[in-house]
Amino acid sequence: MTHPKRRAAAERLARSAPPGALHVVMDPDPAGKPSVLRTALCAWEAIEDGATHQLVVQDDMILSDTFFERARLAIAEMPHAALALFALWDSRNGAAVRFGALAGARWVGAVNEYFPCVAIILPREVASGFAAFGRRHLDSWPDDILMNRYLRANGIPAYVSVPSLAEHEDHGSISGNAFRGPRRSVCFVPRDVPGREGARLTDLRVLPFFKQGVAQCAVRLDDPGDGAAPRTARGADRWLHLDCEHYLEGVGVRLERHQSAIVRMAEVTTPEAAEGAWLTAFTMGFVQRRDGLRCDPVTAGTDDPARPGPPGDADAATGDMAPDPAVLAEALATVGPGGISYAQSEDRIAEQREELTRITLAGLAAGQEAGERTRRARRAPRNAPPVPHRGDRPAAEPHLPAPQSTAPELPAPHRPAADGAAAGRARDERSEPPRVDVLGADTPLGEHLVRGLADAGHPVTTLAHRPPGHPAHALLDLTGLTGPPAGPPAFGSTPVLTLQLPTHTQALTLHVGDLYGPGCPHDSRIGRLVWDALRSQPLTLDDPAGTLRPLHTRDLVGALSALLGAAPPEPVFGLAGAMVTTAELAEVVRTAVRPVPLAPLVPAGSAPRPVPEGAAWPPPPPGWKPITELPYGLHTHAQWLAYEGIHFVLEV
């Protein structure tokens, strides 16, 4: 698929394929608004009579030498699945590919993100269904986000190749993605040997990835094998969006005990890049070794038995697949470059690649060592039944309210019950954080806040109903944030939370500014701007001079934890960051999310909505201040809306 401006590149790519394998499909409206989806739908509809599957490749891709051979073997092995043949180096699917490389897998189950569409295979009926779905959503979302939504809503298995079978040439972006920087594969091995396509790694629970200069971590909540129906509509998996540092703190890892001196000795790269690459790799190694990640059992498949297959045969004793050294080396070498690609040139990234690779390897080794210790510590006694595990916590510890008035207490993740020694050390080194009961946690925002408090060390119990009398523990009422709105958000209004401490007769009143970040909706004052930018829509500013007080969900957790650990004398506090105007916020959105235009301002004759007058903004809690920078906070809000929030809004 191509645009007339790149027709020569598309024709060159088609000629490089076996005769008849690729045909060029042109943008039907090349003079119109740039749209990858518009051209992609034409490509999906161009399936030939008698074909069982359709392959769509964008014009700026380089194909591996064995691209078509591996594609045919994969189709024979997984005839009903959607197959992505590329993943970006800073993506969640890229993180899954790295775990696959560590486990010797050839395919990994796609995770809840966009589904990479630059080189993709769909079964015929899936291609036809997506084309019809996409026609109903033209000029809304990018094709890869719509593809993820469509596949998940229809229960279509989806996998990503290990290694990538295509690489991005990156000759500029007609569709407006150049602002993202270089967009390379997580792991491209041009001469990858076909074979063992049944070696798959699925059901990953924790995904560390380095993006926008920050070591991030997506943590899955639902276990599809536990028989529980998903609480979100439309069958979507549910993920929490954290930073690696907070995730590790929550599972009991103290980073200062592990970090290698190689991070502080970096000479070519920046300290921030060195730390981010090391931390991402450490988390990856920790999760891989702690959870014993391994491929699904490989059954006899359709691979040619005469072909030796890629390096990394199965261990005869355990059945585990050994990693292919070339694939693993390339997958690890892209951790650092992917994390800094948003802000650096191709040449500058290349200069840092070798040093970042050494740092990544050091982080991985340290994480594997820590993960192995944790795995041994929580291993069940001999003759005892195994404890089911869901990636970062035992299976019996969900963040779910019980049907009765109270739910079982959620043990603090940083003090796992099976690691008594670690728990003892934590208690010796700091005082026990106060317990807290939480009302109104049964929403995506509530889940993020509860997880944040638990990761900060607070034993958390979620409640379905307010207990009678004076609470025995701290009682946090989130319903002012998470309850159903009575109407459209009032301009200038702020939600109010209450926090009842067992030592206080009067509950604390907490005025919350304009909340944004993971778990926050698309129709708030900040959410509407982020939502429009994600869909490449102009930003509409009803009152450019109007003011907001942004507060990221992570900073709200920090404020709540500070108040739980103190005995503040004042009954009222204000929780917010620095005040910004709507126009200032819009400019940051255009930088952090997508550089969309501004819609025409409201005509001069119409008066802006007045901001209600009231008392001065209350003081912050003693010793607390927000730490999340606005651009990064908006980036995390956009990620959550595109990969999680969309499931609550977009019908299939």
C-alpha cells in the first residue's frame, strides 16, 4: 500500500518479492487529508479470489530474506490468527518480543496496545470484517489502534513475530508520524532461519519497556484462565500503567542494592538514558527469571522435518527452548536506542548504541539474579500444592471489591507472604505504613490509585459499602472521583475526596485539581484535548485564557500516601500542580501527543464561560509537591486512552 509520492518505492518492494506475491494498492484520495487507514482499507478489500489470507505491507518496509517462507509456515501453524511481522523498539509488543527472544519463542501473543500494521497477515474473513469496521470509523483513529480494537472485540488470536520479519526504512512520514523520531524494529534479523513456528510465548503479565526516556511497565490485571468475567465492557484485557521503579518497589525490590556502577560510568550516552535502559532491562530480567517464562509446549507442526530450523533447539530434559543468540542479541541492543528515539537523531542514537547495549546487559543480569532469589524464596514447600501466580502477585489477591460490605485485605505487594525474610527486613528498616480502606475503587481510575497505594506499602482493603461508625482504619472515599457524573463537567469546578483517619474525628477534605493520567476518562477538560489529538483532530479551545490545575494520578497517590503517614492539623487541602491556561496546556498536548492544529477560536462576540468565584485554593499537604512533568504525564494519559480507554467508548 502506498501514496503516489512513494509509488516508486512500492513498486520496487513488489518486484523484490516472489512473482505475484505483492501488488501495489494506491491511496484512493491522494490529495485529501493524509490517512493510512484510507489506503489500508483498499488493501484489505483487494484480496484475490481463492486466497485464504491477505498480506498487507507498507511501502517503506525492508523484508527479511526468508520473509515469505516464514509467513507461509506461520499461516499453516496458526491459520485463524492475525500475524504482525514487525514491532517497534519502544512498544509493549516490542517488550513481548524481547521476552520471546529470551525464551526461544518464534511468536509472542500480542498485548493490549496498537496492533502493528506495517506488515501484517489476516485470514480472509478477518480482513473482510476489518474493512467493513474501518469504513465506519474513517477519520477517527489510526489503523493500528482500530485493528487492535477489532481483533480483541472479536476474539481473534493475534501474534507478533520473533524476530521481526520486516524493518522500517523511515524515509519520512506522509501520515504525520515523523515527530516520533526514528521508528525501528525491536529485533530485525535479515537472514532468520525458518522453522519451529509453533514455539510461542503467551499470556505475559508484566511488560517493561523504555519509551519517551522513561522506564515504563504495563501490568495485567485479568487472568483469562481463571474463569472470571472481565469487569470492563466488550471483553478487553485490563492493564495498569506504571513506571518500572514503582513496580519494583511494589514487589519488594530495593534498587539501590542492585544498580551497577556501569550506569554512573556512562560516557557516551546521558545519565537519564543510561538509567532508563538499565532499569528497563533489570525489570525484564527480574520478571523473566522470577516467573520462569517459557514457551508453550511445542507440538508436531507443519515445518519441513528435513530443515534444521533456527538455532536454539529444545532442552531434552525440560522441553524449554534455548534462545537464538543472534535474535536475543539484537532484541537487547534496541532497548536503549528505542527509549531515546523520540528526541534524538539516527546518527546520535547510533553513537550510543554500543554503550547502551552494555548497560542493558548489565541490567538484565542483575534483574535475573534478583528474580531468581525471589523465585527461590517464594517456592512452595515440598509436597505442598503449587501457588498459582499472576505475574506480580498471587492469584488470590485481586483488586476486586467483595460482594459483601468489605473485601479481603490486599496484602502490600512489597511484602509478599512467601518471602518472610524480605518482609522482616522491610519492617525493620521503616515503620509500618498505615492500613487504608477504600470506597469507590471499582473503576479503572480506582484500580490505579489502589495499586499505587499498595505499592507504596499500605495494606489496602477495597469496600463496597461505607462501614458504620468511626472507622478502625483510614477510610478513603474515592466516589467523588470515580462515581457516575451528575452531568457535564462544570467549568472551574474540582472534585472533592474525603479521607477519614482513625486518629481524627473530622474527615479531611481534599480538593483535587484537573486529574489526568492512566485511568482518567476522555471527557474531562484535559482528557478532551488528549482524545482529540490522538485522533488527529484539531484542538478546540472554548476559553484559551481559562486556567487549569493539572494533577497526575501518580502525584495523587503520593499525596494520599503522605497524608496517611502523617497527622495533619488542617482539615482541608488542595492537591494540584502548577496552574496553566488552556492555551498553554494545548501547546503541551500538541508536543507530547500529536502536533495537530488548533481549531478556530470562539468568535469575539461570544463571551467565555465565567470561572466561579470562591475561596482561595487550599494549601497542599505538608512536605508534598507533585513531581510528574506535564509532557510526560500527558504522554501516559494518551497511552492509556489509546490502549485502554478506547474499549469503553468505541463500539465494534
